[in-house]
Amino acid sequence: MRPSLLEHLCCPACRAPLKLGEVKVDGGWIEEGSLTCTGCALVYGIEYGVPNFVEPRGRADVQQTTSGFARNWNAFNDIILEDEKLNDELFRDWILPMDPEVMRGKIVLEPGCGMGRWLRVAATYSPKILIGLDYSEVAYTAGRNTKDLENVHVVRADILRMPLKTKIELTYCLGVVHHTPEPSRTFDALVEAMSPAGAMCVWVYGKENNGWIHNFVTPMREHVTSRLPHGLLNVMSKVLAAQLYLMAGAYKLGLEKLGMPYADYLRYLRRYPFRYMEHIVYDHLVPQIAHYHSGPELEGWAKKNKLQYLLSPRNNNSWRLHVAWSQAQLPGKAEPAAGLRAEA
């Protein structure tokens, strides 16, 4: 943790300012120590260079999902970070039609930052401050992965109890909201953190074009794969990843003309090596919590909060939702939602 992060933090319990306790410092980086609330006197630890605001007893409703993701991201940390050019390309795609250059000089937040892949990408667009937040212990991995980036800070905390005193000018939240117990409530918490001129991009799984997932994969994930031991789930992921790799390879060879399902998704996957596909498959099988949202549902989230919004599909099986308090803060025109259909 850098001491400069302190001015942007507050106690998540009472919102009072925090002060540093005894700390262990290495080259200007706080490795260990504590933060004490000046209001309610609660004490929060600084562990492995990351301030920890997660309550000691934790949340039983998210424990399995967050720990499963943390295990996956730590196992595949090297392959996820390996290709910086590809990560930049993917990041740009996920936040379309927003131009990442708008981050320059702004206070930016990534809720659910995982092991820090997108933090490393977003930092290259020169935000004034970039704060990554994650509930699980993978926040410590994110801290290590971004320690060399002067404008990046990592916090371990709950999105529903964010310890942020500073209002956020730009938020991007990719693949996180749909893995929380109450996605609409999570979205509302992120809106509450936005500054009066703030904007946000949220990417979530789409309900449209994913009927087979609702009817087959979701019950299997909830009742079987999310309960498997890590070793067994890892073997299953390898087997399924091999099939996915062959399908993506077939698409790459031009067999998309045969009318293969999920053509847009396979086009996206074909650039990845096999080991990365293992990570993708494990990522889909491990969580107990995964919601799929329709376009009208997402529009309802924005309207409920009296936000201007822009909704566009990604790979015809997921959604990008851009919101802001004013139309002027929204990005340019989005691609049309042609080809998406709701499925039971």
C-alpha cells in the first residue's frame, strides 16, 4: 500500500477517516500494519501490502464463489498476464464503445479486480488514480502484480461496504456483477460511488442466446461442478477445454461456414492458447453464483437510478451497459443488438 491511498479511504462501517497505525515500510511501500478508524475505532489490517476491510467472519453467501475464482486466477496468473497486447485488445473490446483514453487524469475504480489483469491494462491509459477492489484473497496477488505501477492501488473489500471516501469519476466492472448474490443491489452500490460527473461500464452475461446454459449448464454448475474438489474439477476443465480448443481451431481454419453455434464467441476464443482455455472453462464451472441478465432487465437498473444509459451486445451472448448521470458523459454510438433473442 502506498501512503497516498489513505486520503481516498474511509471506514466502511461509519465513513469516518482512517489513520495509520504501526507499519512496516519497504521503499515507500507499506508491507504490513494497520489502519484505525478515527470515529468508531475499528482496526483494519494491512496484509501483503493491501489494506483488508473484509469482516473476519466473512460472508457465507459469497465464500464458495470468491474462493473458487481466487484459486483459478492464482493458478493461471502467468498465462493471464502473458500477452499484454492481447489483454489490451480484449479490454478495449469489453468496454466498447468507450475509448480507454478517457481515463486519462481521472479517478478510476475496478470493482472485482481479480489478480489485476485489467488494472495493468487500464494503468497504461494514465488515470490519475486507479483503485482495484476485490473481496477474496486474490487481492494480495493483484497487489503483487501491480506493485510497480505508481498510479495503481489495491484494496480488499466488499462491494457492498466499499471503504471509499473519494467519489469515482469512471468505473469499469467486467464479469463481476453477475457473480454476486443480488446483482441489482451490487449495481446500486457501484452507482452510489459515482461522482456527479461520473460514468460506468458494466459487462454481464446475457440471458439472450444462452438458453442451453440456463437449462443444462447452470443446474450442473450449481449442484455438481461447484461442489467438486479442485483436482477433479481441474481434470474436467482440461477435458472440456480440449473440445473447446478444437472447435475454436476449426473456426480458425474457416469452418465457420458450416454454421457452427456461438460463432462470435469462437471467433473471440481462437486467439487463445490451450492453457488459457483451461482457465476459461474452470472459471465457468467453479462458481455457485452466476446470473444471466436480459437487456430489458439491465435497462431497468439504469432507469431505477435515473441514469442515462447505452446498452450493446458482446459476442451476441452478453451485454455491455454504459451509464452516466448525463448524456454527455456516455461514450459514442454502440453496435445494434440485432440477433439477440430472449430464451427461457
